[in-house]
Amino acid sequence: MVTTIGFDADDTLWHNENLFADVQVLFRQLLAQYHSAEWIDRKLLDVERRNLEYFGYGAKGFALSMIETAIELTEGRVTGAEIQRIVDAVKSLLKGPTNLLEGARETVSALTNSHRLLLITKGDLLEQEAKLVRSGLADLFHGVEIISEKNTDSYRRILAKHGVKAQEFLMVGNSVRSDILPVVELGGQAVHVPYHLTWAHEVVDSSSSAQSFATLARLGDLVAHVKNL
Amino acid sequence: MVTTIGFDADDTLWHNENLFADVQVLFRQLLAQYHSAEWIDRKLLDVERRNLEYFGYGAKGFALSMIETAIELTEGRVTGAEIQRIVDAVKSLLKGPTNLLEGARETVSALTNSHRLLLITKGDLLEQEAKLVRSGLADLFHGVEIISEKNTDSYRRILAKHGVKAQEFLMVGNSVRSDILPVVELGGQAVHVPYHLTWAHEVVDSSSSAQSFATLARLGDLVAHVKNL
């Protein structure tokens, strides 16, 4: 019996990837005189991946990776004013409102009395805390876990900490790689609710997964799914 | 009776501020043709303080603040190559070894069987986790709390989570502002072990504190202090 439900945050409960995508549009415009949009995107993703071990996830690392990419792609000719525009765009992103996905508040509210709800999100501590506060959902969760990477080890640690067996745990998220596969591997259940944008780093080859999890088109369908478990 | 001891990490158990200071030396050299060292330091601190609400603590925010400062102080003339040197220096800082302070390992080892030890550090999640792993001290702590800001609320939350009364808690750290005053305010005990460098943002006017805490010259003196409580 599922007693505990873990929710991913970014792009599961609230919009996030679209904010990064908007900044990336501005970044492309900045470098449009030097390179094609495709080439800029490809180089940026390369730099982001290379920098993950240094910077982890989040807007600050994104800013530094864009700056590095701009320097590389312009062979150092990018101007101070242009780099400042990148930093300013990321600051706006960091202070922007937390826009909930449709059905997020209703779904979490409907489950908070019948289940123990954990928010389990990877990323930058300060950023994730600030988004949770701005979301207005903080009081509906019984625990919040902000971790630097989502894998079987980190989920195992969280379950042990909260005294939950994997069979009693259901994870809900938009990333097959981060929210679904590690939990299924531990013997837990998982519900995939795809977001219309997926950061390229999070994309997995769908043929590689055993599909032993549910996929819902809308977060709003979760309550009915949980009732039928 | 003190059952639980909280340790700050940066500049209490391992060197940190000196790494930032080293990068700042390079930053000054980079801008030496434009401004005096004093003026550069003052502007950087202004920008860091202004950016705290966006970036929080840690090396990535430090990098972005240096970049902004360089752009401002050169009126945009700083080159891409120079900015890349700032980013590279911060990456080296992020990957550098965790150098323990003298007596750190012995002190933590001596107390881990008689007390519950918590590592309580503010800053960037990924950075602090990586430093703890590299320190080799992780197994000696019963709990690790990485938080975005240290104040009475965050200490109160941590004590509640671990079921510890303030009177049973002793906090050890190098920052009067972050490690000492909030804990004393809650009714806990605190031990100040000054580090030879203090980031200007952390400096408090010593006349404003009631001095209701102990100050030790060396972390190695802590075991004797705890025995005499």
C-alpha cells in the first residue's frame, strides 16, 4: 500500500524549463551575428554538460555556462555589456514568479490528508527553497528534500530517513531519468507526467526503460490513479 | 547537559576563506590597470552584498559577482579572455582539496561517541556536499544540515527536527553572526573559534554582542571545554 508520495518540483508542480528556454532565446539573439541557433544550442549543451561536475544544476551554473559558451563562440570578442545582459536575464529568472502547472494545487491538496507527501527536488538549495515559498504549496508537504543528484542512492537515503519501504512509495515527476527509473529500480512505484519541454540532458532513450511505470497526461489525473492503486 | 554538538564547516573544520582570498588576488591583478586594489575590493563586496538575494553563498555566486564587478569597473572593456580566467579560477577552487584545520579530525573523532554531532553549514548544496566527502569526516557526523541562511529560525527548525532542546545544544563555529549569536538567542551554548580571515559580510560589531559564549583559540581545545561544561 502506498503511504508516501514524492513529488518532483520543477516542471512537475511548477513551470521551470520554459524560463530557461526564454533566456536561451535571448542568448541566441546575442550571438546570432556569429553562429546559427542550432550551433549555439549545441555548444551550450556541451558546455553545460562539461560544467555539471563543477556547477551542478540551477540558474547560476546556467549563467556561467552561457558566459563560457559566448566567450568560446565569439573567440573572446563578446563584450562586457553583452555578458551583463546574460547575467541580468538570469537574475530576472531567479526572481520571477513560481507559476504552478494546471491542477498542481488541487492534486497536492487532495492527497495531503491521506498520504505523507514529500517534495523531492534536485538543484540549487537557495533557488529551490525560494520557488517552494513562492509556490504557496510548502505547507501541504510533510517533508522537503533538496538534493544535488537523483539516483538510487539518494532515493534510498531519503526513504530510510523517513522510515518508508520502497513498496510503500510512489514518485511523481516529469523526468524519466531522475524521477522514474531510480525509484522503479528500488522497487517503488512511479508516475511519469511529461512536461512539454525536456532539457536535453534529461532525455533518455525510451527503448532502454522497461516501462514499468504509469504515464499520465495531466497531473490532475493523479488522484484518481492513486485511488485505483 | 549538552547532548548534541553542531559544527560549522567552512573555516571551522576546513579552510575555505583563504581559497576565495586567493582568487580575489588574481581578480585584483586582472583589474590592476584600471583601479587600486582597495577600490576593487570595495566594489566587489558591494556587488556581492547586492547579489546575495539572487545568488546566495558559494563559489558560483562569487564568480558571477566578480564578472559583474569587472564589467562595471572597466566600463565594459574587460575582455572575454579575462572573464574566462575568472571562471577558470573559480572552477579550480571548486575542485581543490579540502584542507582540514589543525585538530579538526582529532576533535570530531574524540566527540563522536559521546555526543550526537551535526554538521550545520550554509551555502551551496553541491559545493558543501563535495567538500564534506573530500574532508573524510562525513562518517563521524550523525546528521548533516546544509541550509541557505543561518538564523534563529533555521537553528530552531534543525533542533526540532532532531528532537534536541536548545539547552542541550552547543554550536561551534568561526562566525559570530552565523554560528554564535542565533544559537545563544535560542538559549543554546556556543563556542567561537576565530579563523584568521573573516569575509567582510560576516563581520559583526563586537560591542553589540553580549559575549555570552566561549571563545577558543584552537579547535583542539574544544574537547577539554566540553568536558568542563
